Amino acid sequence: MAHYLGIDVGSVSTNLVIIDENGKLEEAIYIRTQGQPIRAVQEGLRMLQSKNGKWDIRGVGTTGSGRQLAAVIAGADVVKNEITAHAVAALKEIPDVQTVIEIGGQDSKIIILRDGVVTDFAMNTVCAAGTGSFLDQQANRLGIPIEEFGAYALRSKNPVRIAGRCAVFAESDMIHKQQLGYKVEDIIRGLCQALVRNYLNNVGKGKEILPRVVFQGGVAANVGMKAAFEEALGMEVYVPKYYNVMGAIGAALLAKEAGVKKTKFRGFQASDIEFTADSFECQGCPNHCEVVNIRMEGKVIARWGDRCNRWKVIEN
């Protein structure tokens, strides 16, 4: 049976999935990127190989902020942005989806679909309030495991109103409320409500949010955030089974749909190849572009960052 590999490289996590020719998920790997995307992708390939190195990979798709880098390392046939990947994955599991809420480690996005087609979207990459890294930070400060954060919120009877305009205001307001003696669960529930208000007023501003609403990304694991979205929207919010790897699933589905005759996949042994990255500043014009070199065993096989493509390298 043919199989397809999807890779989603984000700032916080790197996810790899294998799907079969029917689009069924066979394996999923979730790794913390920790600022080392090359290491994370190679570690993911190594883990997949240890589980079953005999998959017949017919296509590879990459997405996420590190999609170009992942494409060079693994040998991708399809490179797509996160909006497309998340929309495709959501449609596969929930064909009648009309709104996708996606909140990851460092950013958040909303995707509006009508009749199976993306008609609008928005991303928030400026304010970290509501993202996974911010919630991790607050859970750590409160001394609560992040896995229990949502459960605390659901126990609240009298949620406190928290200023959620931005991450700095939210944190300082939480500290103030703690000093006034409010219960931890009431503060956490108030924080979830504040972050949802922030999302809807910024990312979702001007968007027509219609059911079915699907909640994806790592933050979807937080039942407190799910409950806060349902409360604010007045409708059910559906969390997919594989909510945290939907981007990678979408990339794999796009690779499958591409129908390439011969894949560029380097094989799982790409985990043992030495890949390095370095950069230089081009002096060719006043733009002074920072050009990134990607090297394989010391040889430059890809470059990006220049606006004019003067330094473009295409591997033979």
C-alpha cells in the first residue's frame, strides 16, 4: 500500500504523520522544536523509521513556518502554507466545517470555509496572548501542570474578569487578582475567557463565524479554552481526535492529492545526513538582504531570503 508523509514545522513543535492511500492516519510524531528545526525533523524521521521503516512513501508534503527547511531535509513534493494544510485536514475529518480556529505555540489563525472552499482567513503573529507558550508560562507560574489547566477552569463557579488585551496586561492582571485573594480556578477561568475575547476581537474581527466550528492546534487540548469559545460563540466547538497534528495531516493529504509519479523523498536515512544552515548579507543593492544557505554534507543545496533571486540555488 502507498503511504504519504506530512511534516509541519512550527516554532514550538514539529509534527510528522504517515497516512495510507485512503487518507487514514497510521502514525503521528509530536516533537518540541526547541529552536532546532533541522534536529527536530531528523529526530522525527528517525522515530518513524524505528516504528516501521518499510513504508512505501509515494509523496511528501511540508507546511508550517519551517516548511522550506523541512522540504530540503526530507525531500518534499508539495510545500504549502498552514492555512491550506489546516483547511484540508479539517475538511477531511469534518466535511461540513465552516470555521476553523487554530491556536498553536506562538500564533493563532482563523479560517473561514464555505462549501468546502477557503473564502477568508486571518492570522495573529504579533500578540502571544492565548497561544500555547503563553498558557505554558502561566501554568508554570501558578505551579499547575499544563495538562490540568483546563480542568481547573471548569471547576470555577465565579470567574474573575481578566484584562486580555495583550499577554503583558493579562499576566499583570492575573497577579493583581491573586494578591486580592481570588481562587486559582476562578482566575484561570477568567483568563480563558479573556483570551477568547482577545482572539475574537483581533483574529476573528469582522469574520462571520458559522457552525460547524472546529478547534485545532495544541491549545485545543485545553478544555477550559474550548468551554470559553463555546460560551462566547453560543455554539458547539468540535475538537478533532488528532487536533495537535492537523497541519501535518493536511500536508500529507496534499502530497497524496498531488499524484506525483516519482517522489523527491530522500528516505528515512535523511536523518543521518549532515544538514547545516548559515547566512550572509548581500551587498548587491541597498536592500542588504540576509541570505540563508542550507548545506548538505557541506554543499549548498538551497538558498532563500534574497528578494531578486540572485542567490537562488536549485539542487540538481
